[in-house]
Amino acid sequence: MNLNSRAQPGVGQVVAAGVLLLSVGCGGGVAPPALNPADAAAQAITEYDSDGSGSLNEEEAAKCPAIAELFAEYDADGNDEVSPEEIQGRIEQLKNSGVGLTSFACYVTKGGRALSNATVRMSPEPFMGGALQAASGVTDASGRAEMSIPPEALPKDWAGIPAVAPGIYRIEVEHPEAAAGGAVFGVEVNPIRRGGDQASVDL
């Protein structure tokens, strides 16, 4: 399985590209996720820091596909490691966006060919602290899946509108052409980052 990045060629996992944004913040009646950036960052380090250095190198970050995909962005000081402060800063950005729900699309292809009827599942990383709900979607003939939390979890004003909360997720794809027990990918749903509203997965 390969994930081809439109926004950052050569990164090679999940992509967020385009500007298909439908979001509301506090003023729209949907508050941003109740994240604790410091706690989430500390938990991420606890989960993925194998060598006990207190930060994540690229090998360790690979355990969190979303961070691995955007490693260069998370590594704000360019020292080839992601510190808890850098992770905290990214999560604070998500929280401070003022966005509670946003549209998010996932495109699924097989060798560049669009795959229809693929079930796409997005699961929040554990260090998100239970603040996010899982989302899912099924691809259409163009390979596009509109991702959404369960309909019953959507606010009344969002009834019938697919939406997810900003955050850090893992992506899994189920399809007859997908290898059983295949790779897990990741994405940072970030409505204020260019490319933070789409992912493209090539199986």
C-alpha cells in the first residue's frame, strides 16, 4: 500500500490537499474538541518514544502515521526529532482553530485507478484522549469517500452533512482489492492547514 501526497510529493503516506472546507466554531454552535494539548503530547511521547530520549525520531514517529506523514512540519526546529512541545503546538493549533466540525474527503485508488465501494475508517489516535469520535465513509465511482462521524452524533444543524472533528487519526481501508491486514495510514484533519481537508490513499 502506498499513500501519495499531493500537498507534499515524496512524503509518501497520506495527503491532505485542496480547500473543501465546511466548518463552524463556537459561533456556529459546535465547539472545538475538548483536547488537552500538553497531556496529549505527553501521552504520544509515552506511547512512541522507544529509546526514552523524550522525543521522537523518524523511526519512532512511524508508529503514528499522521505524525510520520508531516514529520518535517512537526519538527519545527529542524533537529530531526519531534519533541513533546512540538506535538503540543500542533494540537494547540487544532484546538485554537475554533472549528468543531469540518468536511473531510478520502480518495482511494489501486495503482492509480479509482476504487469504488471501499469502506474507509478513521480512528482517533489514543493520545487524543477520547475527545474525538471515529468516522467512516464509502467511496463512490470516483474513489471519493465523504467521511463522517455517526449521523446520530451530528448536531441538528448538521443533519445530513458529513463531518469530522479536527484531530489526528489513523486510516484503514476495507476492500476486496486491499490486502488483508494491510498497512494503516494516518492523517491530521486540520481545517486551517493548506491541504488539511483531504487524504489520498493508493493501495
